[in-house]
Amino acid sequence: MRSAGKLTVIGTGPGNPDQMTPEAAHAIEQATDFYGYAPYLDRLELRPGQTRHASDNREELDRAGAALTRAAEGGEVCVVSGGDPGVFAMAAAICEAVDNGPDEWRAVDISVLPGITAMLAVAARVGAPLGHDFCAISLSDNLKPWELIEKRLAAAASAGFVMAFYNPISRSRPWQLGKAFDCLRAILPGETVVVFGRAAGRPDEHIEITTLADADPTSADMATCIIVGSSETRVVERLDLPPLVYTPRFAEVST
Amino acid sequence: MRSAGKLTVIGTGPGNPDQMTPEAAHAIEQATDFYGYAPYLDRLELRPGQTRHASDNREELDRAGAALTRAAEGGEVCVVSGGDPGVFAMAAAICEAVDNGPDEWRAVDISVLPGITAMLAVAARVGAPLGHDFCAISLSDNLKPWELIEKRLAAAASAGFVMAFYNPISRSRPWQLGKAFDCLRAILPGETVVVFGRAAGRPDEHIEITTLADADPTSADMATCIIVGSSETRVVERLDLPPLVYTPRFAEVST
């Protein structure tokens, strides 16, 4: 039996309101109850009668359960992620909660609306580093063992994928990014291009283009997405304009 | 010396106008000359005085050169991709043209504006299959050798990445998708979840959820993005509602 309520999972994009889709904006207008990490909810301009339910960023599954409960009661619920809700964000937590939760959660009408995820925003600011085969890896070992992350880094680097790192560093995970760079230095040349993209598209944006040899983990914080090029990724220097970073559409066999 | 003109590379998103960012819509309003594959230009509502320069989808580098030439002459140029312009699309072709072109192209003020790429739109329609580490692979062997594609498929599958396939099939590339499924069947279990997402978000959308054992390459066409799950990817069946497909945020070590 379908319940009266509805749950929509949206992504605000990287934080610049001009990078949120009209579809997401429309969902925000329709909803009555908003669940999310407080800084993402702060990006919304809510009307009187629209209710914020802010929570900490470590509480995804509890938040998902609260949102599903409200929707199963008949609420018009909006679950808010930054970026795209399907990339290391709330859409998976909602599905996981439905999978393991009470039957009434399976009757909630759930929609996921895509958004601009951080790696696309960072890539756009420097050119087209994701112009060829690439992967996205979360460096958080809260939910998977570190050895699995190292295995994926090695597999991706060896096969010539460009890589985007999410969740690179936090107070409770201070060493992971440095260790990831060390793993990659054993496989990729030191001149491999690395881009640190912090808060892309927002007023406090900071973009740094460097190399794997020089990449300094302390350049990153929780709001940073890092792109590590393949051996094909190139930097085009320009006069009076920032360089362009791109990965060519063609590739040779790497061995 | 910076030239008078400007070149903006935009992505329309998957084709639903509500999934194009306001930033891209604003760039369209400002520009005078539009370069792109004809079906993508057809998505725009241009004013009198705004000029279409449509070309075939195989002609990226010629199109990039024509757009850069017009911008270097002082034009307000918009280069139009579907999806995100940085993912197997025009941003890399523009950078490549600048890299190898005349000096005056290096003086063009180039901006890339991100868009909703197909894999995010398809993922959203079924739940959160990209909820954990994933990669994007073009199956076109026009610009890279097929053996490199097989190497990447094997590396990604063995390391537990979810995969999204772009450019899966075309009249001139009829066998590649079937071969890719065969490669993966040697590594991944037959019950691995596969999603065919055609024209996500458009009126002619067609989504099919199947397994690797049953995946039929003829279910795909040029407008299809295919997501192949990892061994962790799950399907949640629901009564009276379509199933949810998701990859959990946590993972065990796969060996």
C-alpha cells in the first residue's frame, strides 16, 4: 500500500545557488519538512511553515529513518544533500534504511533528484581533467577498511583512470590523504597533475594545481575534492589566464 | 593578450530542461554564437540574432576550432554539450584544440560550466547505485584501443568499483557492449545488478533493471548509460512501487 507522504532526496550542488537545478528548487518549494546536515539546510530559503530538521554529518542513517518516518506519516519530506545526493550522500542512506526498516517505509513514494557533484564543479573550474575514463573514491575509512581503499587506488592508477577523491581529510581522519598520495607515488610519475578544489563555485573557492610529487595533504580540508590525473592529463599554460588542465579524449595503451 | 571574445562550454544536462542549471541558462542568454551537435542545440530556445552552428557528433575537434576562431574574433561563443561538458564531451576537445592550436586561441577567456551527467540522472531514477566508489568508462574504441578498455573493465570490477558505461553502442560499434559484458562475467557473479538507463528524465525515458547474466546489449542504444553494480549493490523490492537499487555506503574487503 502506498502511503500518503512523499520523500524527495535532492542535491543542492556545490553551494552556488546558480548550480542547483530548477527541479531541485521546485522540490524545495513543495516540501514541508527538511532533513539534512545543518550547513546544507542553511543553503535553502525556507518559508514560514516549512520545518528544518538539522542533524550532524555523522548521523546519516538516523536522519534517513527520521525522514522516512515523517513521510510514512503523510509528510512532504525533502532530504537535502550537498552536491549530488547519489554520490557519497543521502540517497544511499535512504535506500539502506528502507532495505532494513519497517514495512511502512517501503510504501513511501521516494524520488531522487540529481545534482552537480563536487568533482564535476572542480573539473569545470580548471578545464576538463575528467575528459577521459575516471573514478570517484571516498577516502573515508569510517565505513570501509583502509586496505580496500589502497587496493582501489592501486587498481585505478595502474589502469590509467583519472581519480577524484571525496572525504579526503577530517579531524578524525588526518593521515589518510597523505597515505593515499604515497600509494600513488609508487605507481604514477611525480609530474602527474593534481588539483585541489575547495568550495568550487562559492565565494570562498580555492583551486590549486600542483603535481603528485608536490601534493601537500594539508592543502585539503573537508570541503575539498581532489582530482589526480592519469599519465595522459596535461596542463596548458596561458598568458594572463589561468592554465587549463585536461585529459585528452584519446589514449594509448598504458602498460 | 586577452582577446575581446569569450567562450563558455555548457552542459544541458540529460535533456529535461528542469535539470539544466540556471548558470547554464544564463550563459545561453548572453551568447551570440552556438556550436554543438545538432540534437543538443535543438534543446535551446534561441532568440533572433543568436546563431546556430550545428555539426555532426563525430566532429568535436573541428567544432572546437571553429568555436575558438569565432571567440578569438570577439564573438560571445557558447559550446553546447549534453550532460556535463567535462565528461566525454566538448570541454576536453576545446582544451585539446587550445593546446595544439594557434597562439590567439590561448588568449580566449574560456569558462566551463558543469551539468548533470547521464550516470547521475540514471542513478537517481533507480535509487543510489553510485552510492559507493565508482568509475565512468567510455566503451568507444574510436579514440583508444579496445584492449585498454578491457584492462580498465577488469581493474574496476576486480577492485569492487561500480561502473557507468558511456557511448556503449552505435551502428559503427555494434559488438563492444556485448564484449564488455563477457569480460565482466568472467570476474563478477551473474546476479550482479545491471541498469540500462535510456534518455533519463526525458519523455522517452526507459529504465531496465536486470542482472549481468541476463544483460542484453541490444537493450542499449547511443542514448543509453549503463550502470553495472559491484558485488555489494542491492535491489530492494517494494509493493506497488518500482524497486530501489543502491550500493551501500559501507564495504567489506573483497578479495
